[in-house]
Amino acid sequence: MTRQGKRPFFGIYFAIVLLLLAAYYLYESMGTTMITYAQVQDLFRSEQVESFYVKDGDSLYLSLRGGLLVRNELGSVAAFREDLGELIAEQREQGILKDYDYAPVYTPPWWSEILMYVVMIGIIFLFFQYMVGRAQGGSGIGLSIVRKIIEDHGGYIWATSREKEGTCMHFVIRKYQAPPEQ
């Protein structure tokens, strides 16, 4: 019989998922400042925008001359194009605006990265649990498989053990006899 170690409480998985969610939202909000649409217009008119791109369909990210990254939640990319399209084209021709992308960049759903981390943590946890089980002597299922095979062939199995010497496994199995030829 092997010892079964205690399995971690399910709450540890829940705590890890909550921690990953919090880290994801903190990471997303760091490094960008939210600005109003009026401020976006002012930045374009004062030629402070170096490049911009639209992410997730309606999040406008502006890279400014000082290296600052700001963002605005657009109501509509089409309205943004209509409103500032000519100004953006002029600034592009003059070399003021280096790079831009109206097309929304595909980003996977917010939960997919968290799911990936949870699966990776689960796999690592199961691997370590397997290795600990192996270090404790295995699951003990091997002998029951051997017993079943031997008994299915009309044999039997037993073990003898001597202290400080070890255990010896014995089995008897019928010799195969070919059926008589006719």
C-alpha cells in the first residue's frame, strides 16, 4: 500500500486565478493615460502625435513626441476617420505623423491569457504531484495488473518478505500446450 499525500485545497487554484486577473488588469492600465476625445483632437492639431493605432476595435493609442503613450476609447473608428482623416493625411505627407493604423489590431479575448497561465500552472502542479508520487513508491497499480494477467492464464502469485532483506515475488503459471492436431 502506498501513502497518498494530501492534495492542495481547491482554494489555491481560485487564489491563483484571482491573482492573475488582478495582475492582468494592473498591467493593462499601466503605462497609458486616458484622455478625452477633445484632447485627442488638440494633440493632432498641435502636431504632437508621432504615431497611432486602433486596438480592440475602439481603443485609440497615441504615441506622442515626448515618448508618452496615451489612449482614448473611441465611440466609432469611422467617425474618427471622418473627423480627423484629412488632418492625418496632411501630417502623413508632411512627415509629422510617422506611422498609423486605422484597422483594429486583433487581440485575443481578455480571458485567454489568464486561461493559458492557469493551464500552465495546472500542468506544472500535476507534474510535481506525479513526481512526488513516484518518489513515495508509485501508485501500486502494477502488482494488481500482474495479478490479473497471471490469474487470467490460470496461475497464481504470492510474495514472501524478510525484514532488512526485501520482498520476493513468486508466481506459477500453466505451461502452454498446443491443441492436438486433427
